[in-house]
Amino acid sequence: MPDFNRVKFCRDGRVLITGSPAVAVARWEKNPREGWDISCVLPGMEDRSINALPRTSANSTIMGWYSAHMETAGGKK
């Protein structure tokens, strides 16, 4: 069964939404004192970032970014 619309944290720092094809939505780095620092890379949303969130909370935020981006991208067509 295909693995679609899940958040995947890659070792190279990319954050992907799985699918066909996978979509890069963010970059991550581990902050040793505070947790995950994540920055959105979606066009028009690059100013969004979250710091020091547990990974499960980050997943929800990243999916929210992706959903908002898809709504915006769909509205531009």
C-alpha cells in the first residue's frame, strides 16, 4: 500500500510529505538544548518557522503548512 501524506524527516535535513512525487516542505536541524528547529521552504511561505517543538507537534504544524500551501496554489490556477 502506498505511503502518502506522511511527514518524513530525512537525515540530510529535508522534511518531506510523502507521495508520488514526495514534496519538500521544510528543513530541520536539531537544537541540542531546545529541540527541533524547522523552517518552511514552500514557495511564498518561506518566512514560517517553528523552534523547540517536539517532533509530533512539528508534524501537525508541517501538515498545516502543506495544506495551506495547497489551498493557495489551487486558488492561483
